[in-house]
Amino acid sequence: MELFFHRAEHDLVFHFHCVSGGTGSRAGIPKSRFARGTWVGLKNFQDLGSSKLFWSSMEHTLVYAVFIVVAWIASSMLVASLIQPLSNRVQSLFRAAFTCPM
């Protein structure tokens, strides 16, 4: 596992070095020009409201969240109903197994 993290870290550093051209800049990210920007007010939110991509993303997020929550609740209830008829000692073992960190 450590080898994977070291390798991923090396690739990340290598990528940032190549993007910045080795000039020492912050990973090739240009300096912020916020001070010279123009005030747009709530226009960004208006753009979001009219964006098909935004609403499609919201729809997919909500559908995914609903299905995942329902699946987790159903699986939890199933496990609880399977554990319920067992003895108190076995129930305690299952509780310990589910609540103790690995």
C-alpha cells in the first residue's frame, strides 16, 4: 500500500513540475486577477438556472442519492431482521463487529 501512495505522490509531483515547466511557479497556476475583475453580482446563479448541464447533474445526483439511501436502509433492516432471532450473546458479537473500526 505504501508503494502505491509513494508512486501516486511521485506522479503528482512529476505532473506539477511538467505543467509549471520547472519554473518554480505554484504548479503552473497563474496568479489570481481577482483585484482587476468586474462585479457580476448574481449572474453566475442566473447562468446556473438556465444551464441544462447543471439541471442534468442535479437530477443525476438526486436520483443516485435516493437509490443509495434506500438501498442502505433496506440492507440495514435486512441484517437487523436476520440478527434479531439470535441469542443475546451472538447479537453482541454482531454489534461489536459492526461498530468496531477495522
